[in-house]
Amino acid sequence: MTSDDRSQKLRHIISALMDVPTDEITEDSSPDTLASWSSVAHLNLVVALEEAFNISFSPEETMELSTVRLIEMMLDEKIVAA
Amino acid sequence: MIQIPPTPLGRAERSKLAAGISREQQPEWRWFRLAVLGSGTTEFLNSYLIVEAARFEIGLEIWNGPYGQIEQQCIDPTSELFRHQPDAVLILPELEDFSPSLAWRYLTLSPEEMELAVGEIDKTFGRVIEAVHLGSGVPILLGNFPMPSWKAAGAAEASLAISLEGILHSLNERLRRRCRSVSNVSLFDIYCTGCEIGWNKWRDRRMAAIARAPHSSEALTGIARLLARQLRSWVVPPKKCLVLDMDNTLWGGVVGEVGLEGISLGPDYPGNAFLDFQRRVIALRDCGILLAAASKNNPDDVETVFSSHPSCLLTRDDFSAFEVHWEDKATSLRRIAETLNIGIDSLVFFDDNPVERQWMREQLPAVTVIEVPGSPLLYVEALENSLAFDTFSLTEEDRNRAVLYRQESARSQVLEGASSLEDFIRSLEMVVTLSLLDDAQMPRIVQLVGKTNQFNLTTRRHSEAELVKLLEAGGFGVVAKARDRFGDSGLVGVAIAVPETDGVWEVDTFLMSCRVIGRGVETALLATLERMVRARGASELFGVYAPTAKNHPAADFYSRHGYENSGTGGRWHICLDETRPLPDSFTVSGPHPDL
């Protein structure tokens, strides 16, 4: 899976969890820009990413995943490193 | 129609599915406003609850209480819980929240202190239940306590005088008793669900630490399934009769070909798999499910298995209807329904032969046909997974049902020999006891209201909470019990009247078990209801007949009893000038009309 594929998949997951169309999700999307990105939705996102990419996040990491860009970087790092 | 894929379902998929379910999109579903109160955060449960309930076409609108406020939300009559006006309250307590010393310092407690602490928690729930019932009267699903995240004493734990397992056992047993003793509270068996899933997989330490959400995805799925099943049992009436094939269903092999000695039934494989299935079937019968046979066979061959096979556990007497011959099975099932006086849609068909199953689906689509797996080792599971006989409570009547039906067949034999219906009724020496509906009878009443189809005038499927409301709003109920020389039929009928305006009442509910229809018990019940309504100041009474696909046996009930059709909404009217005489072909012992 390429970085672009991962990015697509991430957007689909966010779209499913936050109930927004994928084309409204940008690199800068975050809890501040999407009203539905609540703290509960955020943790659901963490679990969904773990399920989808077969990775796991530490409690500290879950708090750092605060924008789509940061999540993409974290995914690249975790999956390439693995 | 929304399609819910089977589990396992990812968190994102669940959320997306849950977001697509709404009262507007699924108006034909049964909808519940569910309040969830937990020691921990419960929001993560929501998509799981919604999706699992959707499998049964049950919709949920969920309100999550703030964590750690179970008692507070329930005790305060002005709390958010009550403002939200839920239809049901789910309570999920954790031991760490209710008694840190029981959860973490139990090694320091004496047996007396342990008992005291357990008693305190039990009393707290007593207050919680009372407050919720006072505040809203809604049903409570009271979760028992799951295993805390660690045990104190390692290898020595099992031999401690006070072990964590022992504490939970004693606490959960108290809650179980409490739930049994109060109406409208069901034990929500988290402990059992946790054991099935495994306590190692139950908790998510990370989510517990960062969001006070103690449950893993597996635990969330387990809790959601348990809830969905509970709600399903509230809205889907259980099936009444299991219709069984014989060859390769109750034993291996075809008895007509291989003979009594040749069939597989006994202590070794594959005979023990069939034996195990027979045990499960007998336990279903103990729950009040009627058994019937539908087999293409020589009746003598089958009877010989039941009477002479050394390992066969089922007996001929266990079957309330027996259709063993070479006619087609749809005809057999029609006859079974007729013999037992139940609807075709109360039958569940279990047959290893896919051709017979297909035939049944085509001929009698109302019958529940279980998809029987190839291996007899999987029969029990197939029966369980169908949920066909799932019910929220088992009453005394249920457990005696097979006996009741045997009495009934003795009665029909008398009827066949009687010169007139009147003579037959007199010869039964029936005693009908009428009394005011009381709390102890509530479970049976809720059950009758939920599942009586044929002699049911209004078919208003009230929940327990709704019944309580009717009674609190000034209505009352009369129940009829019947016994005769063949035995006790138990509680067989109920009528509920509610005031409409000054002097005018309505019969909200009037129903009888089909076992006693046509013997005049319905007239005795109506006469008593009218007397009691009059004693409450009524001069007019409206009866309602709301036709359904099944209640035509009750269609002429009001006209037969002198009511006049008022022309609208199936309402029938009578002026209560005269006292209706009680039937004289049996003894009636009734309440004082002023009751």
C-alpha cells in the first residue's frame, strides 16, 4: 500500500466516523475544523486506524494525532518502520 | 431495507451504519429511547448498540449519562435522566466505582465487613430502582458487576476466605434476587457475557486510562448483543412449538431401513451428538415449548424407538402432536397447529432434509424454518442461534404447559362423547376465580398481553411500564383463573378497563388464552368487569374490537353480549343498567364488586 492509498483509506475512515463527505476532508482537517470530530469520535478514529492498518498507538500518540496531516505522517512512519 | 453485515465489524463501519439509521428512515421499526448510565464513559457503546439492535429491526435513540453518576442521576427527580424521558434505562456499574475497598483492599476485610459492604451496594440499587420507578416508571436493565481488572493474591487467590470471585458472586446473587423481586427490572447479565468473552479480553486499559472507557471492542460487541437480545425478547413473541423430524434429526440413520439396532443413538459418536440434541430439546420442553413430530415414516418404527431403544431420552409422551405417516409435511404442520390450537407462525421446523425445508418455506412461509447444519454436533447451536424461543421471563404456566396440553386432550375426548356443549361444560366441574390484578401477576399478564393473538379484542401490546401507567391513571384489571376436574389451567384471561370521561369507561384490553375459549369464561370475565366498572361510578362502557389477521374468533364477542356497534373505530357500546348474570354451568368465585 502506497502513501497515497493510505491517505485515501484514512479519508474514508474519517468520513465514516465524522459523517462528512471525503471531499470535504483536507490535510488541515482537525477537531477544530470539523464539528463532528469530538473527543469520542477521535478515540473511535484511533481504534478504527488500528483495525484498518494493523498498528497500535500509545496513549501519548493518540493525543498527537490532531490533524489529518499529522495522522498521515504517523501512518507513514509506523507502517514503513514496520 | 438496511443490510447489516455479520460481525466482526470495524469501528468505522459500525459508525457509518449507525449514522444511517434513524426514526425517519426506519419508521416501521420498534424504537426505544435508551438511557445508558455507567460507572465509566458509555458513549463508545452507542454505535455497537445501534447496529446490534438494528439486526432485529429495533431502533435506538441513546442518551448517555455522565460517567460515575448512576446513583445521582437516578435519585434526583430533576436530573437529566428523567428530563430525557427514556423508555428504558441501562445501568452498567463497576465495583471500583461502588466500593473501592471491595475491589482493591478486600484482603483487609473480615467476612462481616465484606457482607456489610456487599449489603450496602445492594441497598444502593434498591434505592436506585425505587427512584427510577417513582421518577418515570420505565423498565430498568440492571447490569451486574464485571470482574475488576486484577486480583490481589495471585496463585493464593482461589484459596482465600474472601476472594474477589467470592465477593462478585455474593454481590451479583443479591442483585439477581433483587431484580427477581421487583417488577419491571431485568438483570442485565454482564458477568455471564464477560465470562463468555473472557475477562482478559474484556478490558482496554488504554481507553480506561485516557477516556474512562473500560471496554474493549469485544466487550462492547458482547454488551450490545446482550442488549439487542433483551430488547428483541420484549418485542418479538416467542414461538410455541418445535416440530421435529425423526431420522437423522433425533437419531442417526433411517430407522425404517436399518432397524432399531442400526440407528445411531448412544454414548459414542455419532450417537452421542444426537443424544445431546435430545437433551437440549427436553430442556426446551421444560421451558414450556411444545414438541411435535413431523416425520415420513411407519408410525410403528418410530414408536418402537421411543418405547424400546435403550438410549433414547425422548418419549412418545413428550410430543403434544404426532404426525408420523407418508403425507407431505406442510399438511402435517397445518394439522399440528390445529391440534394444538396455535397459529402456524408459532411453529418452528427442524428437519435435516434441505428438500423438506425448502418445501416448507414455499408452502407455509409463516413457519420458522431452521437452517440445519450437516453435522449433528452443530444442531444445538443452530437451535440456539435461531432465538426462536427466546423470552424475557418464564412463568409457572410456561413450565407446566405440556401438562396443560395433556389435560386439554383429555377434555377434548370428553367433548367428543358429550351430548351437548352445555353438558360438556357442566361435566368439567369448572371453577373460575376472578380477582383484581395484582403486582405478583404482572409478569404473566405482560406475557399474555404480548403474545395472545386469537381471543384478543384490541391486541394492544402494552409493555409492563404501559400497563402500570394505565393502572396508575385510574384503570384496573381483572384476571381469570380456571381449574376443573382435569387440572388447573392457571391464569387464563385478563381484562383491563380505563376511565374515559365521567361515567364512561373503555375496555382497553380483553383477552383469553385459547385453551378455555368457548366455555363461558369470557362471559364471566366480562360480567365481572362490568360490575366493577359500575361500582366505580360508570353508567356506560365502550368495548373495542380491533380486527387483526388472527383475532376473528373474538369478532362477535361484543355483539353476542348485547353491545351495540357505535359505528366508529370498532367501538361497541353498552349502558350498564342491568347486571349481567354469571354463567351457571360452572362455579364462579369473584371479588367483591367494590374492590
